[in-house]
Amino acid sequence: MRLETSRLLIRDWHPETDAADAIAIYGDPQVTQWIGDKSLDTTVEAVQARLQRYRDRAAAFPGLGCWAVVQPAEQTVIGTVLLMPLPGRDNQPSGKVEIGWHFRPASWGHGYATEAAQAVLQVGFATLGLPTIYAVTLPENERSIRVMQRLHLTDLGSSQDYYGGYTLRLFCRTREDSSKPS
């Protein structure tokens, strides 16, 4: 994928050249505190393999993926945005699609997550024709919850139906909702 917003470029990860930027994101405890797998290996080889898995999974689910979010002027990867099958309690695809994001702490508070996610939501609804897109977060992740609110996602409350049964806040937006004026 290659998608441009007013301030960002959303593109496929390049395992060989993006590993250092991915380590800066996924090696930061401020980021990993909100990710279920806190034991991410951040060696260059492990990160390159993870980025390749992102590309491989995207190939298995046409139109879906996990993409790098880049500030074009600096050519720096500042985060990631994804549109992927939502894993159920058993960690197998639940039949739902989720949107998610992870950004470097230095990029927090600038609206980048909202901007990138809004662009990917539009692709999900307009291009892929998805009827509903879900988002989940740990209940304490106030920053992510605020992004979900800015995206006009509906708060469905707590759920233990996804990501192995963790208690998460579940949000969704429908294609029908996306066509209404905000």
C-alpha cells in the first residue's frame, strides 16, 4: 500500500531498511506497555523477521496489512497503522477486522495516529467495502481511547472475546456511520 495524507505517507514496511525505526518504536517501554506481547525481541534480525511477517500476513489477507507511517520530509518512520483480522479469544481470526496503531512517544500528541487511522478507515470502507471495523485497547490506554473517540468509533464497552481473553475496551465504526457527516 502507498497512501498519502496531508502530513504523512503510509506504506509497506521495508524489513532491510526500516528495522532501526521499528526498534525505536517497539523497543520503547512507553509503547510496549500497551501491547499484549511485552517480550518483543528488538534485535535487528528479529525485527526484520517481524516486518517480513507483517508483509507476508498482508499477502494472505488482500487489502489488509500493517504499514509504516512516515513523515515524508524527514523520511522517518514514526509509527505503524494496521487493518488486520481481529484475533479472537483463541487467538484465531474472529471474522472481524480491526484497525490499530503504534507510534513513537515523540510523535504522540500531534494527531498523527488519528490522521493515519482516518485514511486507513476510508480505505477499509470505500475500497475494501468492509461493513464494520473494530478497534481494541487496554482499558487504561486513555490516549488510544481518545483517538478512537476522534475517529467517531462507538464504544461497545469491555470485552474478553479478543486477543486471548484479555479484558479490553472494544470500539467499532460501520461503513454506514462513515458516510454520515461528522
